[in-house]
Amino acid sequence: MPLDHVLLLIGAYLLGSIPFAIVSSRLLGLEDPRRYGSGNPGATNVLRSGNKKAAALTLLGDCLKGLLAVWLAGMLGFDPTWCALAGLAAFLGHVFTIFLRFNGGKGVATALGVLAALDYRIALSCLAIWIATAYFSRYSSAAAVAAAVAAPAASLLVFGPQATSLAVLVMSAVLLWRHSANIKRLMAGTESRIGAKKG
């Protein structure tokens, strides 16, 4: 593999590894989100602190790092396949961040940013599914699972059976795996709803 491709993946991974849930919480003087609620360093759990500003900053930061990884790869002249791989690397950086001993967030917002950079139609479709599911169920995890299931199908419709679709499929598979405990709680009726306070 050429050195510039290796550096691209490493850079994208490190960009994705920035834990905005921790950063935004510290900037606003909040408790570490890993110490309450689900313990997940992501926007939904930060929202359980009751601070909507911190949750919004986390959501924005996590989304932008996925988008930037793909966009910067394109600006540097990499082809669409490597742009998609850069997005995947950023997503994996978020989920397995080196800054939190490889125990990061679940990757929903970062995946959305990657999809937005790959093709806005896929991102909008998945976002619409997330919003509709979250609105009617009041479960962020159920919305994430629904969007993760829809993403590979949407990617196939847009890109066909290409490397980009495979990258999206891998992201979706990791998302579903990261939500396995949530799925069990949903089935048991013990999952926390959106807006529930920290415990």
C-alpha cells in the first residue's frame, strides 16, 4: 500500500478518535458522560446530563469528523474508494478511539457525517428514518438500528455493488453490533427513552 494511502487512513482514524462527548462536557464543566446513564461517550448520553448545548456540540462534532474525513480525502485527490475508506477509518476511530483505550461511542453521528459526504441522498434517507423512528418510539437506539439497517440498501441503490457500498455495510454491521445490548433491552422493555435523566 502506498505511504500516502497509509497516512490517509491513520489521519482519518485519529480525526475520528477525537471524543467530542468528553471535550464538550469538560468545556461546559459537566461530569464525564462515561460515569452516568449508559456510560456511552455520545450525544444521546450527554443529553441525559440535562445540558442540551453539550449534547448539540457533541452531535455536531461527531458528525463533522466523519464528513471531514471523506471531504479532505477528496480534496487531497484520492479516488472515491479511498474517500469511502477514509470515512470508514474515521468511523472506526470514533468507535475504537485510541484516546479512550479503544472504548468510544457507538458511531451514529459519525456514520451520518460519512454518509453525508459520500452522497447526501443516503444521509437524508437514513436521517429521515432515524427521526421518524425516534419520534414514534422515543428510543434513540431503535432509531439508530433502523437507520443502520436502511443504510446499506440506500447505498446499493445509489452506488451499486462497489467498494463504497461495502464500506457502508461494514459501518452498519459495527453499528448493529455496538447496539446489541440496546436491542436486548428494547426487547425486554427496559431501554431508556430519549430525554431520560442521568442515573
